[in-house]
Amino acid sequence: MALIDDTKEILGELIAFPTVSSDSNLELIAHAADRLGALGAETRVLVDETGSKANLFATIGPERDGGIVLSGHSDVVPVADQDWSADPFAMREADGRLYGRGACDMKGFIAAVLAVVPLFASRQLSRPLHVCLTYDEEVGCLGARKLVGDLAAMDIRPSLAIIGEPTEMRIIEGHKGCCEYTTVFRGLEGHGSVPDAGVNAVEYAVRYVTRLMELREVLKARTPDGSRFEPPWTTLQVGRLAGGVAHNVIPGLASVDWELRPVSEADRHFICEQVDAYVAGELLPAMRAVHGSAEVVRHVIGEVAGLEPVDDNEARRIVAALTGANGADVVSFGTEAGLFQQFGMSAVVCGPGSIAQAHKPDEFVEISQLQACIAMLTGLAGKLAAA
């Protein structure tokens, strides 16, 4: 059977696991671990604290540092309220495309990896090949964050990672981070006829948002020279402000949901320091002058590291040699790559399918894209065997 046929069959199996982030991924992980274990891979199923999610880290080849990681997330976004033309968890083929939830984001890459693994397993590899499947990428890269901690604890140090998010097989060497916060304001309720007797949480939330908007303009002035992102600066936006119960009640509780997409860690630190200083220096003293128990708390929902382009990138060199690409791009969407980079690996994002299809009804991956991915992976198998 040709590798593309194997890939199709495996992709159909993977899509049939409804691994929406809110649900367990354990069955898919067990399925992949069994397949890899049968080929002689050393498999580590790393379960989270809830017992309902797990990462898979499998190794083929010599047990030493300096390995190559092929990584994909196992979770998918929900299908609720989407108008699918067929069952989203039953793969179908039509017009050179394979349809199903996760087809491009990113079970297509995982299927190609699992189809090509027998080639790696049949050869004497010069360095380890690691297959990594993570959980909960779609809700904050939670699995990858746990994985790098587990690898550090086990003293496993791969040297590079290829993250197979859908890039149409273009090499992506950089993307912004994605940081999400919810800031909660607790004031003092009271009758609307005597506003000075209460602490209006909504009004202080508005003042907070105003400060965020001021800082948004400051970020533009901090644009790094030669930034290739679009827009080239760190962006900040407010997604939701909630609070209050009635026209004539001073609201005692409010919250602001906001996000930051930093081009550098320095910008993330700058914004957090600025808003926290504003709260400590201006908002809280004014609130507590009326009500001593008033508080403002910034909750971190998720802080996903960006992938910073670097001059010396072994992953970029290897993937360019395998694909024939003449350059590398940056993108606006986030991935787990920055976490691997922070762990000390060189990293790129390169995988089959288009991000334009991700998260939409009738998600699909072009079969030609899977063939291009298979060609890259078979080339890597040859490179590791020949080096």
C-alpha cells in the first residue's frame, strides 16, 4: 500500500476520535501509542492531573540528546452551531480533498507522521526521532507547556522541533505570542442615588480599559526595527467588559477580558508591569479609600510564547533542504513552537493544509498537501539514516 493510502486510512481513524478540547483525548493517544509501540518505539503517555488528558512522547532510534521532534496537537475545536454538510467526525473524500474536523488542523500532519514512522523504524538512525502528540493546544497550549516540563524532569533534550500546523508546507520561522487575561474588579454595591457611598466596579473597569488603550498606542512606538509581522507591533485588544445588575444599583463586580499578541517577551513584561503599576498606584488607593476590602486581580488565562525568528536555526535549514524552500515566513496565528524554542530547541512550523480551512465547517486538507508532507518526512528518514 502506498504511503498516501496509509495516510488516508490513518487520518480517517484519527478524525473518528472526537477530541474536542473540552473532552478527553485518551483514546486517540492510546491508539497512536499502540501503533508506535508495535514498531518498537519507546512510548511515554504523560497524563495530566485530571486523568482525562495526556501527551504522547515516543522515541525511535538511539536514546540520547539531540533528537528531532515531530509534533502535533491532538485536540480540535468544537463543531457545535456549525453547518457541516456531513458528519464532521467521519472522514470523506471528494475532489482531491479529505474532509473532517481536524483534517488540516492538525490530524493530517499526525497521520502522515504515523504513516512514515515505519520507514524510520526500519533504519539505523543517527539521532533520535521523537513523535509528540499534545492535548489542549486550542485552549492555551496547555499540553505542550506540561510536556516541556516533563521532558526537563526526565532530562530529555531534543535539539529541534517541526510543528506540523497547516502552513501549506511553507516554512514558518516566527509568530507572535498570545496572552489572555481577565481582570476582576470587586467594589462595593449600593443604591444608585448615593454613588459616592459605593465603589463602582464598572467605572474602575472603564478606567482600566482606558489605560489599556493608551498603552496600545505606546506599543506602536515600540515596533522593532525590521519587524516582519502584520501589523509589525505588539497588538492589544479588549474582548469583553461585563458588570452591573440594574440601572439604579452601584455595581460591585466587573471584569475585563483582554488579550496581548506580543512580538517579544519584553513587550509582554512591559504591558503587565504598566497595568499592574496603574492598579497599585491609582485605582486601588481610590477604591480602598471608600471600601477597604476592594480589590483588582489580573488573572492569567493563558500566556503562549511566540516563536522568535533567529539567524541560526537548524530546524529551518533541515526543512528547507527537504522541501526545497528558498525562504521562511512569519504568521499571525499562534502555535506551540515558541514553547519548544524556550526549552532550547530550534523550531519551525511546517505542515499540510491551509490555516484558512481551520476551525470552519467542512474543514479539509488537500491530498496533494499530504503528499508533499510525506515527501518531506521520507526525506527526513533518509537523512537520518544516511548522516
